[in-house]
Amino acid sequence: MVVCDWFFMTLPRENPFDKRIVCMVSISMIDEKVLPPLPLNHLPLDALRTFVAASELGSFTQAGHQVHRTQSAVSMQMKRLEEELGRRLFERKARTVSLTPDGELLLGYAKRMLRLHDEALASLAAPEMTGQVRLGVPDDYATRYLPGVLSRFARSFPKVRVDVWCRPSNELLAHLAAGELDLCVATGDGADRVKQGGKMVSRMPLVWIGAKGLALETIWNKQDPLPLAVFHEGCLHRRWALEALDKADIPFRIAFGSMSLGAILAAVRSGLLVSVVARSSVDQGCAALGPESGLPPLPSVTVTLHVNEDPKRPAVACLAQFVEAGFAEPVPSN
């Protein structure tokens, strides 16, 4: 590589007010290998979308189904992204992938960039859109995610009316199949919901919770049954909590049941009960109970978005983009 340095200097003449400006050029050779690589000019959004799908699903194959690419195409796209960034983003195993620390760092930025992109595109596509959209969301996600989603959607499309139904996932899917809903959020285990036509928007770890500051031994001495507050029969959180306790040979008693997340959290805040909720549902009056509590580990649930697409009703597709972007937001820790 040739580097030119320019020097300007003045040379006095016999007349002190008459000076000559002389330009001198210094030319040197520098080995290109010692120069750092040029920074990446941009992060391609299609690669970031694939990256987010692969990180959420833990599989290049499953990510390919979601972004409509083959497994080999996803693998090549992620390899190219890693090469351009000069960072290893994935730990690759036989059939699964997981994020490296650099991958975890990129994930937060990628989700925010995609959210802004999708919102901008939706807002500019149909700014004068009108109509009505019927959205179904499980109660345990409504409080955390709907305020942000609905406020951003209303600012972009003030003439669209949104009706929200809060029901368990299986009921929402049944209403969607019957044409009574336009789109809904549902929870499930693994990639089954994706195979049923849903698009994965998040994975939610389940956690044991108690009142903030609770010393668990004050309400449970590990000889008596563990007092529980749980959702009604049919809730996946309830089923997995009871299965985990049975597997760990921990006796329990259901002391409180409700269909409402607010009621469950209120019961937990009493300081007399524990429950299982998605980490995103832990409010200020409650706290997650860690492994030191002696309670068994819990899995994560898959959150999927299901849409009855109708070309004549663009508001449905636009709200779906806002819902997907809302669930991509990082969950603040409590």
C-alpha cells in the first residue's frame, strides 16, 4: 500500500513580504497485513432476521423453516455474517446451536434493529389504514407486552380499532380456527406450534416465584406439602410445575387457583404461597426463587404468533408485525 504525506512550508525570499509556498510529498510503502480490517459498513437485515430465528430456535434447520431457506443456506449465511464481523456467534453441536457471548451481545441489537425496521415499513406502507383487528393474547403476557405494542400501533394507525381477547392458548387457537380472531399469541412446548403454522417470536423460561424477600423455609419445611398458587387445569405452566415436583418427589398442595395472572401474583405477594410463571411475568412484588430454594428446574415455553392472513385486511398483517417486534424486546429483570 502506498501512503502519501503532504507537507506545506514557506521559503523566504529577499523581500520579506514575498514568500513561496512549497509542497513536499513523502511517499512510503506499508505492508497491508499490518493494517486492521476495514469496519463492516452495515448489518444486513435479512441475515439478522435469520440470526435471531436461529438463536431462538437453537437450530439452523428450524430457523430455515421460519425464514424460508434451506438448512445449508442458513448455515452459509451465518458463516458469512461471522466472517464479516470477525466474531464467532454460535457454538455448533451435532443438531443444535447456541450463542457465544458475542452472539448474545449481537442478539439484543438485532432484535431492536428488526423491530424498528418492521415498524417503519408497516407505518409507511398504509398510513391511512382503517378497520378492526381481533387479537388474542394469554393473560400472563398481556400486562407485560400489550401496553408497548398497542401504543406504538395506535400512534402509527390511529384509525384502526383493536379488540383484545385474553384466554388460555388452546382456547385462542380454537377461536382463531373458527374465524373469531384475526391473530393470536400462543404458548407451547418445543417447535410443535411452529409446525402448526405459528411463527416463533420468543422463548420464555419458567421460574418459581415467591413474595419479594420471602425466606422459603418460613412457609415450607420440606416435610410438609409445598403450598402452591397455580393456573386452572389445562395451563402448560401448571402441568410442568406439577410434573417437576412429582419427578423431584416433592409433595405439594394446591392452595389457590385462578385463570388470572393478576390473581396469581396477588396470592404470591401474600407471602404464603409460591407459583410458576414466565420470567417476563415476575412483577415488583415478587422474586424468582433460584436453585438454592431446593425447587426443581423448569423448562422454557415457546411463544408463537398465529395469523389468519387476509390480503383485503392489511391491518391484520401490520398488527402482526408490531406484536412480533414487541415480543422481541428484552425482558427487564426484577
